[in-house]
Amino acid sequence: MRPHLYARDPLLHALVPRLVGLAPAKRELVRQEHPGDQPVVLLTGRHGMGKTAVLDALDQAYRGRVPLGRVDVAEVDPARHAGFPASNTSAVVEVLVQLVCDLAPALSRTGFPRLLPGLFAISSWHRGGDHERRLARVRIDRLLVACDLQKADEAGQDGGGGDWTYEVSEGLAHTGGQQDLEAVATAVVTQYFRRHTKTRPARAVREWYHGHVAGSDDGEAALVRLCLRFHQGGAYRHAVERLLVAAFVEDLAGAYGRWQRANRTPRPLVLLDNVHTEGGEQLLDLILEHRAAAGPGAFDPLVLVATRLGDATARYPDATRRQLTELLSTSGWSRTTPASTSAGLLVVPLAPLDLDDVLLMLDRADAPLHRQLPSALHALTRGHPAGSALLGAAVVRAAGERTVGPDELLDLRTEDDRPVAELLLERLIPHPQHRDHLVLLSPAPDRDAADTLASRSTGVGTAPLPAAEAARYLEEEHWTADAANTAHTAAPDEAADDGRPRFVPDPFLRDLLVHRARGGPDEGRRWQHTHTVLREHYEALGAAHEADVLRHTLAASGPDPVVTRLTERFDQQDAADWLRALRHITTAPHPPRAQWTDQRAEIARGAHDHLRADTDATARSVNRLLHAVWYLRETYAEPLDDLCDGVGTELRYLSVQHPSGHAVLNRAAQTWPVSLRHGWPCPIEPSQPQP
């Protein structure tokens, strides 16, 4: 049983049922939207936003009920059958082969009369190309079985794909013909029509290819020419792939004739995952080009739902873009720019979950939960679906045994007793080496700091960890672009208070990486080393980076030197600048819990004031304020009234002590408690110039 999907009903129960013409959970026809020209639905988002989960749900809802094909384009490897490159395949061809194998059994009345001879023709092999012949044998075997041209138990036997290619080679050898590519292609095409077509349909197919391949004497010669062009590669191959896609679409249209349309027969559904890959972009472009060239009056029954990692705005500028909530009653799509291929797209970014979705997830718990737990989970994940689901399941599981505190979320374990944070990182960053690099570099606030940290760290053996490689990986995997718009909107990225771009811009991913950086057998020593390196890096940059120095001092050495320096600077520094420093310093990650006990709330309440009896009232106030803000800015912190009010109290007291910053500090005393209660950024009004 698949896990429940949250906040995706507009796709699963509204848009796709209207496109297919069939309800997802019952035998009920739905009025079909876009009866002629229709959009390709492209779901976009980052890793873990639920793109594949939506395809899983659609697969489960419609498989066996409508012709359905599904391919993960990222897993299509043209050479995987042969073990090394072959000239008779490509990613587009492999996807088409898989779709034929998925769809043909449900289209047995017509099958794929145009596409099949084209796929057979390009499968031809060069003389001595044993790897190409093996790939052709496997492909032909699959296609014959899927299209009901041979029984499954005959595969690889007489009459099967192995016998099929063997007969071609034997026939050429028997006649003394040269087994070059053209001769093989001629024999393959001849044998296909002799074995697998009847006279009238074969004539129509020959005429179709003759009409689409210029310079050919007849249909069979056109198919041979098609094969030669495909093996040439480059623009020739692209043109052949365009024709094969046209054959695929027209075969589907032929299977849905006037009678099927009159009876509102549900349409075929194709699910393509990861079309941001090179092969995926090529295939999607070819389908969009075909639809744009066909014009708005052409009938195309194919319902295509695809997923793309990251954003699609730059590549598809004329696409229609809709939020999930806008799809409940209509797609809102029309081909506004007929000449543009991207106008055929309906792009739907998958939005983060909201707090209500998290509450529904946690409703499965058998025991009452801590009141702050739903808000803490949502603040931590920023509504990230995969993160929310895994952490929510871990909370529900643990709640049956004990009370789970909000600060324990990343320390929970999965059903098979693995750390849930570790599993999440593996899913979001599957490559182990990149994951390890990013864990070590994640405490670095910016790229320059990451470079310094990398130069003082080692990976395998004594090789320095390449910060450039880690940054490139983040960019390629869309963890950097449009961080504010495409990732999570549930909570602000507090670590970006100073306006500088973060080395790991996504706040949830960064929190996971930093949490992992605290762990390990030498957690304390490595944590200290990391923040010592970063502190020294900012010290070398001069006085302008004092807040950065104090931030890493707080993370590694504790609050005492930070309180001392903030107190010294209090009446020497502009009040607005002092607040900016405080705000930035309190984004410091807390130390590993094995070496540190979180007493920030108690210190903020004044419980440790007696330990600072030798300091003045201003120093004690700064100490309480620092600990209160540092604690309340944690994603798991409960914004208790006494702590939030205490921030206001301390700022009001300090406003009286500052020689020129009364107005700025007094205004912060009013706004910061409200902001901290709601998880908003703490605002700072600029100081007024002195007369």
C-alpha cells in the first residue's frame, strides 16, 4: 500500500481525470477537457517534492483501466543491453520501445503499425557488430511479445527475436550478400513485412513512410534510408527520432477513432519521470513540436504527465503556468502562441505542504503529541513533502512508546532502526561522495568560507575536498536556483539575514547537513575544528566581519566571549548595526549535544544571573537577550510568552542605556517579540542621522 499523498488532490482527482476522461477510484466517466489539442502536463520541483509520488499514485489509479505507459527517463541507458555503446539505439528510441511494450497489449486491435517497422529498421546492425545484433535481438523479442506477434514462451526460441535476427544473418550469408548495414536493413524490413503484416495494412504503412522520407523509391526503401540516417547520428538521427515520435502519436490517434471518441473512451496515459535529462528533453521537445505542427484542429488522444527536476521557466518560456489550487475546475490552458512549441505545456510547480497537511500526517499517532511538534516539524521541513512524510512517520512510530519532544525530530529513528535524518539525506543526495563533501562544508555560510574550509579538510587519503565540485553538484541538482521560489515557502531562511548567498541555499537541506556534521565518532573535535577554521577565515577578512567571527565563536566555544564582545561594543556601535550583529550571531548552529546541554531558555529567564555577579546590569541583560533570541530562532523552539516578552523587556532596558539608539532599540522591543512568536525575520529600523 502506497503512502497517502497530501495536497495533491487537484492533480489526482481533478486535472488528470478530466484529461483521461475517467475517475481515478471508480468506474465513472468524466467529461474530457481539451477534446482535440491538449497540453503536456509538466510537474516541477526539487528533490523530494513528490513528483515521482504523484506518478506512482496515477499509475496505481489507472493501470489496467486505460492503456498506460511509464518510463523513468533517468534510468534509460541506450547501451545497457549490450554493455557498451551501440549505434542502433538512443534514449528517445529506448523510451519509445518501453512505451510500445506498455501500451500495445491494451491496443491489440491496432497496435503500432507505423512505429513498429521503424523501430525494427533502425535496430539493424553493422557487419561484425555483435553488440548491436544482441541489442536488436532483445528489442525485437520484446516488441514481438508486446504486440502479440509471438507468444511470451517463444521468446528466444524458434520464431522469437533470437531466431528473427539469426534468420536475417543466415539469409544474407546464404545468398552471398554483403552483411553491411544497408543490406541488413533491407533484409530486416523485408522480413518484417513478410512475417508480420497483411497486404492492405502493409500498403498503408509503406505509403506513410514513402510520403515522409524524401528521395526514396518506395516505403521499404524509405525505411532502409531511415535506418542509415539514424546510424549516422547528429542531425540525421534527430530527424529520424522526430519521424518515429510522429508515428507513435499517429498510431495512438488511429487507435482512438470516431467510434471511441463518440463513446468517450478514456484516453491513454503516459507517465514520464525525470524529463530534465538529455533524453527526456529531446523526447518532450519532439512531442511538443509534433503537436505544434499538427495545429489546433488535430486530434491527439495522448495524455502525457511528465516530471522535471527544478524549474522550467527558462527552457519553456511560452508554457502556461498554474498553481495546484487553480486546477480544481479547469486547467486554464490554451495554445496562446501557436508557433511556439513550449506553448503546448501546462507547467505545475509542486508546492510545499502547509501546517494543516502536517496535522493530518500526525493524526495517525495513538498517543497525544507535544503541542509544539506539528509547528516544529513544519518549520524544520518548510513543508518539504518527503521530509515531512518521513519525519511524521517517525513521530507516529515513536509516540506509541514515549513522549517525543520537538527538539528530537532529527534524532528519531525509522522502522528498521536507522536515523531518519540519515535516510533523508541519502534520498535527497544519493551520491555518497557528494553527500560526505557537503556534510563537511555545510557549516560554511558562503562560497569563500567553503573554499577555506575545503582547503583545511581532507577527503579520501589526503586529497583536499573540492568546494567547487560540491557547489557544482548543488547547482546541477537544482539546490541553488530560485531558492526562495521553488523550494519551500513555509518559513524564511534565517541564515540569510545579512543578504549574502548561502553556500547551501536550501534551508531544510542545510539543516540536515549541519545536523549530520554534528555526529560521528569524533563529533566534538571535528565540530570544533570546523568552526575554528571558519572563525579564523573571517578574522583574516577584518573588522567588517566581526559578526561572522562571533557567530562561529558561539557555535564552537560557547557564549561567554560573545557576550563579552557584544557588551563592549554596545555603547560604541550604532544601535542598528549592533542589532544586525546580534541577529546574525544568533543564527549560529548549536554544538553537538554530547558536549553541550541546552540551557538557553533558563539563561534567558535569568536563572544563571548569579554566575555573572561580577558583571554589570548591561552585560547580564545582553547575556539574557543573546540566549533568548538564539533559542527562539531554532525551528523546534516553542515561542513561549515569557521568553518572547523577555526579549522585549531586555531591548527596552538596553534602549535606555544606549547613548544614541533609544528609538531603534525601543522599536525592536516592540517588533522582535511579535516576529519571534510567528517565526518571522526580526526587523531593524535604520538609525536616524545625528543633527
